[in-house]
Amino acid sequence: MPRTRKKRREVARVPRGETALPEFDRGAVPEGLVTRRALREMGLSPGDNEGPVAILRCRLCATRPTWSCRHPTRGFLLRVDLARPKRTPTLAQELALDRAMAARSTCSRCSRRYYYCLPLRTVGCCDPCARGYEPTPGTYVLTTATPVTHRLAA
């Protein structure tokens, strides 16, 4: 019995002039408009931007100047003048994040803290404990006898 073929998804082609937001090709973006990633690299957050003001077209749509870009690789452009500096977390927030990461990377059987998150939901412990071998010393954090008072960034 032959398999049924999947139907191809219909592509919604919208003429470029009828879109709600203006579209710019890569390299033709005016000053003051950047993507979220560029804002993050500048140390800014979107701030008072209510939403995107323009669309950065993908490379494929640059070859089709009459059609609007509907691909998921398009970028949304935000205004730089409305962006705000990123907030820095408080010591209490950093301590809470450190404890959460410690819970995800500490084995329940051997109490070693690893440099990566462990599969605690599926396996329940670290790989050396589950398979019965000694872990490599470079994969886990060597704890000291005296407690460390402060290792947070802020």
C-alpha cells in the first residue's frame, strides 16, 4: 500500500507595498534601527519599544524585490533611541541563580558538582554513578574544606 504524500504548505505571497511594516534588505537599514541581537551586543534592552518598527528581509527574499518577506529567518528592527541599558542583577538574584544551577549540576548520590547540567529527571544521578566508574577529575568542581564566602559577579 503506497504511503500518502504530505501536502505542501501554501506560501502566502503578499506584495511588498501592502505590508504593515516597512521592509529593508540587509545593508540598507537606516541609522537607528537594529535587531534584538544587536541591541544585546550594545548592552541595551528593548526598553520602551512597543514592538518592531520595520522588518529586516532574509537573504532569499532579497532576490525577490516585489514580494514581502514571510520567512522565519527575517529579523524585526527596533529603535535604538528608545532602548535602555540592561539591568544588572542584585546579589540576591545571583545567589538564587547560583543555587538553582548548583541543584541542576550536583549528583544526588556522590554529591559532586559538575561543570554541566546532569540528566536528573531521566537518570537521576551523574553518568559515573549510573554506570559505575570513577569520573575524570576535570569534569567536576573540587570543593574545599572551608566554605567559599562570595564568588558572585556583582
